[in-house]
Amino acid sequence: MGTTTIGIICIILVLIILFQIAKASELTSIIKGEEEDQNVTADQLVGERGSPGEHQGNGNAIMSLIFVIGFLVLTVWSAWYYRGLYLPEPSSVHGMWIRTMFFWTMVATVPIFLITNFVLFYFAYKYRARKGHKAYHYAENNRLEVVWTVIPAIVMVLLVFEGMRSWLKITAPAPEEAIVIEATAQQFNWTLRYSGADNDLGKKSVKYIDGENTLGQNWTDKPNYDDFTADTLFLPIGRPVQIKINSIDVLHSFYLPHFRVKMDAVPGIPTQFWFIPTKTTEDLRKMEDNPNFNYELACAELCGQAHFNMRKPVYVGTEAEYNAWLKRQKPTIEKLGGNEYLKKFEHKLEEIKKKELEHKLDHHHGHGDDGHHADKKEIKSKDLARL
């Protein structure tokens, strides 16, 4: 039995228990004879100290009615008037799933929003204090309470179920044929690393980062040899793409609005997202009637003063365009100098290992008696000589 099924059963059981408790409470009240007629006259309300006068009450009631009518009309009008600013139809497979979820969420919530807000202010108008009118105190109606509890609960369960189903599909393991790309965030730039011909990203570590090796790639790991970086996120249409996301400094967010892709880039915690582009850049240019249109990669997390600058162009092309673009890219190792750089990296690796060993020895011998300081230096020298 799945987790979702168990959750639905639990919700139903809780609702049944609440209904039975409410019913028992009602029967108890009837038996004790505690139900009383709670009719109150408007004369009593208006005459109470601190209550508004009749004319003031009428004015407030009318203004409430005018406000809610104007508010609802402007809400609907603004949604229609600014429709041109909405994002176009999603350019990815999973984006259509998200759009469908959003549509049904709006179907379930917008009518309730409009009705409840209108009824709220209308009742304030209808039941305003007036002389000669009685306000009937409607204490409770268990059947009505069960109805307006059960129906929203069922709608909520259905919406959550559909959301969980789509989320599990979105976060499922990427297909084996997916193109693997790494997006590294730092103030205020995205670095895009492609996995090359072997479709396997090489290992990296922050301890290898320097002025040349900006990502900290470990050049003793052979899959790094065909990895390359690019200034444009170039994607082929119809091919699964897996984005591995990380951050060097602060919290960022990898955001492709037209593809409905958004995932936080968290320092020290790798995240990932995969999707399938369904519309090329040229398709969108025709749909938008804008020859200068380009997809965009942005940061959706306020990450500092130049946050607005953290963007990259995204281009979706055909398979042939993508393959031609790949051929023009040079592996990072070639840009760094090839074999000469590898020799420099080997030397740097030795220095790093030496520093790590010194740190371990300092930590290990730092707990001893100060009287053996000379012996510690001699032991440390022998260990370094072995290295």
C-alpha cells in the first residue's frame, strides 16, 4: 500500500472521528436543555454603549459593499489586462505538468475566493444594525460544518496527490542518455561545465581552486580531460538534460522560467534537476513575434548587490546545431595549457599533500607534553622525508 493511499485513509478516519465528536456534542446539548433562543433586537445593539449609530452603520455597510464589488472587479480586470506579461506555454515536458496543476488549483480556489469575499462583505451590509430588525444567532449546524470541512479536504487531497505524483516524476533519476551539465553559482556569475564526449563529469574539490582552476577540477581524474565550460547554455530539443547544481559561496537559485525549472544552489549540498526542452529558440521567436528573443538562465535568490547581473543566455537548437556547436568547443585542459599545466598541477598536488600531512602531524603531536618538543620536530622531519 502506497504512502499516498495511507494518507488518504488517515484523513478520512480523522474526518469521521470529528463528525462523531460534533454529533455527540450536539446530542449532549439537547439532553441538558442548554439550547436557548438567542434572538437579539437591533434596538438593543444600537443602544449599547460604544456601538455606532444607525446612520453610521448604514454608511459603513454601503461602503463595504462598494469596496468588495470594486475589489473583485479590479482583480478580474487586472488579471485580464496584464495577460500579455504572463509567461508563454512551457518549453519543457514537465512544465506542462506544472501548468496543468496550476490550472486545476486555480479552478478549485478562484471561485471560492470570489464567492467568500463577496458573501463576507454582503453579509456585513445585509445584517447591519437597524431599528426594528432582529439578528438571529445561528449557533451551529453540524451537518453544514461537516460539508464545508469534507469537501475542501477532498479537494486538497486530490491537489496534493496530483502535486506529489508530478514531483516524483520530476525528481526521478534522469534517463541514461541525458546530457550531463554542471552549473556552479558564485557571486555574481554562473559557470557552466559540460561533461564532454564521455558524458561523465570529472571530480573536483575546493582545495584545488586557484586563479586558473576556478572550479577546482581534479586533473588526476581522467573524465575531466574532455570537460569544457561554455558562456551559453546550449541545449538540443527533445533530449533529456540533467543539470547538477552547486554553489561556491552563498545561496543561489538556478532558474529557467520558460522551462519551469527552479532549484536552489546550496553551498556544500549538491542538487540536481532534469528536463526535456520541447521548443527551440527559433520557435519562441516566431510565437512571440520577436526576432531578438532569447531564453535566459537567472538567479532567483537575492544573493547580493549585483544579483540582477547573474544571468546567462540559453539557446535551444536542433540536434544538428547542437552537434556542430559541440565540435567548436575546446576542453578546459587545452585552454589551460595541456601537458604543461598537468605538470604544474602535479607539483601543486604534492604541496597540498605535504600541507595536509603537516596539519595532521601538528594535530597529532599537539596533545603531548611541551618537554618533548625537540622529539616532535625530529619525528615530524622523518615523516616529511618519507613523503
